[in-house]
Amino acid sequence: MALLRERNREQVVDVLRRRGTVSRADIARETGLSRTTVSSIVGTMQRDGLIAELAPDRDRVGEGGRPPILLTFDPSAGALVGIDFGHDRIRLAISDLSYGVLAERELRLDIDEQATAALEETARGVRELLDDAGIEPARVHGAGVGLPGPIDRRSGLVRSEAILPGWVQLDPAAELEERLGFPVHLDNDANAGALGEAVLGAGRGYELTLYVRLAAGVGAGIVFRGAIFRGASGTAGELGHVLVDPDGPICRCGNRGCLETLVGTGALCEQLRRSHGDLDIEGLLALAQQGDRGTRRVLQDAARVVGRVLADLCNTLNPDAVVIGGELADAGALLLEPLQEAIWQHAIPAAAASVTVVPGALGTRAELLGALVLAGHQSREPLIAAIGSAGAAAIRRREG
């Protein structure tokens, strides 16, 4: 009987972790549990101080025409840490269990060759941020980490010498766990961004979301019913290395004509060097918004190339949402309209008609917020294992 209660509680926790806020009726619908069972589990978790009620959702109508009361994790039940590694900076955040950010910081550091220094700076920054937020490390349920490179899911090791040469054969999660003293969960940064948008941003409410990150590198994350799809070894979503031109430029992965070599921000700026001189992506986007024909043409051509690749993915995966993030998403309609047109042109009609293409809602914070969600999704104990009064005692022991 205790095992059945634990499994039922696990299902309730999983829905809360995926959705952030949810009604009792929605939990019953998604888990298949009876409403009586859901109410009992929720009541126990409320007494344990793990779940809190929010004000009724006035935009929705529940039973009897009344707006449903929404549930979320109680902010006082613990904390999560999010870490987003970029090639030249590290973003850190602390949140409660409902992903409300309590403190945030950015560190400037070239991480590609300096893995040990990056890990040391990150650990120091997290400890300082916890101090700033007044949170004891014992209250942290876990940390989520987004890293800009492929991660071997079976071993946890970084495998790409071309992308992160200083990190090869390193286990960043284990290294950070040793320094921080609480669980650390690692994933590719595009997967973290996908999780952030699916749970907190533009992908909310969709069943199968494809998040596309268009920046210096190009990547994608696939989220199905709130969970990341990673593939056999963790490389699902390496969109930047899809072949689009057999005679194209050599890519950093060693192949020729990868998508990233044509639509990465560095490649776009290089196309304009002869006519516009040295540009960074901020300058390119500013010129495009001002109506410069050359920069607009470069963006539109890039959008069509990406759209053709996404059309194949729409045919294969049939997502109901494609969320465009990364620096290029700031181009807005200049990018999204030709990208959508390319999907309509090259995907089969049924796949094209069922997908919605939207800009990301979280901007450059998608990966950082997604790292927090990753921590929340992976940090299951003590939310599940502890039941009843024993659960409350376990929380108090952990916090004390």
C-alpha cells in the first residue's frame, strides 16, 4: 500500500514539475488518478509544506462555472540552482521550487579552454549567490547545468574537442557536485533552453515542442509532454550539423556544409564584411531593423535555409510548436516570416498545417531558466520518497 501511495505521489509531483502551476482537475486528467486520490495526495503535501495554493485562474472556467484553484510548489520548501555556461560568460540563478528567481548573476570568462577555472569560478559564484539570497546550501534540492556542447548521456562526459577543447573527457556534473555538495544535473544548452520555453515560455500548452537556438552555434531541443527527448547517447537535436550544402564551408565538426556554417551569427556577419565592414550580430540586427537591404537579404536567406531543414523535422516529428530562440530571434518577423514560408513550402501539408512557429518568450534567459527547470525535474527526493509526517520531518532534517 505504501508503494502504491508513493507511486501515485510521484505522478502528482511529475505533473507539478512539468507544468509549474496546475489545478487538481488537471492533475487527475493527466495522471489518470481519481480526484479523491489527487485531493488526498495534495492535502498531505500541503501539510508537509511542499505545495501551496495560488489565487484562482480567472481566465479559465472549472466545475460549476468557477475558476479553478491552481497549485504550485511552496516557495519555502527548498531552492534550486541554475547554471548556464556560454563560451564567454557564465550565468547563475537561484530559484524556489516553482522557478521564481530569487537571485541572479553573470560572470565573464572564456570557458572553452579553461574548464577547471570555469568550474572553480562557478562554484564560488553559486556559494556567493546563495549567501546573497539568504539560502543555506542544505535547502538546495539540486542544480541544473546547460553546457554548449554535446554530452554523452551514458557517461556524463564532454566528447567534442572542436567545441569545448578544454572540457574533453571531463565530467562537469561530478566536478561541480564535489565543489558544491548537492546534486548537479547536466545537459546540452539547447535542451535546457527547450525545457525553459516548454515549461515557462512560449512552448507552454503544447504537447511536442521543438526549440531552435539560432546564435553563434545552432542547436535544437525536443520536449515531449514536458520531458526532453535526448536520443540514445544524448545527441538528439544537433541541428547545426545537418548537411545543407555538400560543397559548403568546412565546419568545426570536420564535415562540410553544415547548417551552422551558413546561418550561425559569425557566418552571417562574414557575408556582409565586404559591403559593411566588421559587424557583430547586434550591429547586423540594428541595420536590418533600420531597413538596410543587404542585412535583410542575409537574414531572409538564412531563415529560408533553416525553414527547409525544419520542414524535414516537421515531416518526421510532427511537432505542434516550433519555438525560435537565440540571438537571431531578435530579428522578429524578418526571420520568422520567411522561415514559416519555407516550412509551408517544403513540409507535407498536414505537418505544416499542424505546427505553430513562435518566437521564444524568455530571450537570452531561456537556457538559464531551463537549467532551473532541469534541476526541478531531476531533483525528485524528498518530494516523492517522503510521505506524511515523515516527509515533513525529512524536509526539516534537510534544512537543519
